[in-house]
Amino acid sequence: MSSAETEPRAPARHRLGLGAAVVLVLVALAITVGIGVFRGRSAPTQAVTIEQTPTATTGTPSEVYVHVSGAVRDPGLYVLPEGSRVVDAVAAAGGFAKGAGRDGVNLARPLSDGEQIVVPKKGEQAAPAPGDNGSSGGAAAGGKVNLNTADQAALEELPGIGPALAQRIMAWRDDNGRFTSVDDLLAVSGIGDKLLAGLRDLVTV
């Protein structure tokens, strides 16, 4: 075979070698991409924790400001926890002073913010508490004693009513609810028609 016949085969080998190189590059690229995808799938997922801002809480409980005055040992302005009662305010003020009219104060009443507690002396009329509609010691409009709100001191100011009867009236009220009429006093032990007649114009319900 002459050299002229073998000359055209050289370019065919060259093209074959170039094509094989391209194929090898593509195969290598595919393998690289496949390894990357495999690693990405097999890599563990890292959990991201989002820190939340702690909710603001009040470390100090709600408070009420009360002014304690009158027959207490240390009158003044006091700050007490919400939910406190009059007995707590009186205790904060050093307790009752000598000669205090203790029965004129409802120690069990819950306190209201900004109120004033006036502890009367014996014989003095108690100051109205919040919610008493301006009545003082159970006294109603016109100077009559309200049988449903009067304390023992106010009841004892009525003619013929001593400590024992005053306590019976309050006990009847606690056991039976509100007085619906003045005539209900007849149901209290120790009160008869004669005593009721003397009280009728002095009390109300």
C-alpha cells in the first residue's frame, strides 16, 4: 500500500482520540456531580434552634396603697400586697391604739387601692367604707340605722339595744340574709312588740 493511500487515516485517529477525551471529561464530571449529590443527601441535617426572648414577668406582685389613720399606733401611708384586708393594714400601722373603737372597723373587708381607713375611737362614729354609699357605721339617710349594714357599735346606740342584742341582730342577719322589713326584728330573740315600737322610727332596711 502506498503512502498516498495511508495519509487520510491519521485525521480519523485524531478525531477518535479527541472524542474519547471529551467522553472521559463528561464521565468524570458526572461522577463528581453524583458524589456531591450523594454526600449532600447523606449529610445529617443540623437543627436550628431559635432562641425566644423570655416573656417579661413581674417579679413583684401587684400592690395597693392605703392611708391608715385614726386610733392606730403608727398612722400613715402603707403599701400592701394586692388581696390584703383591713386587718393587714391595721397591723402594718402598729395595731389599734389605746381606746380604739375596734368594732367600728370591718377587719375582714378587702382593701382597695387609694382608700383611707379611719379607725374611730370608742364612742366615735365609724367612717364610711368604700361601697357603703356614704353611710357611716350603718347609718342611712335621715340618721336612721340600717339594719343590714350597721355594725355592733351602731346598733348599740339604739335605745334598748345592748351588746347582747346587737350581736343577736348581726347573727340573725348572717344566718337569714338581709332584713326585708323592720318587722323582721321580731324574729330576733329578745325583741318584742314594745321594743320594736321604740325602734321603728330609728331603723331602716
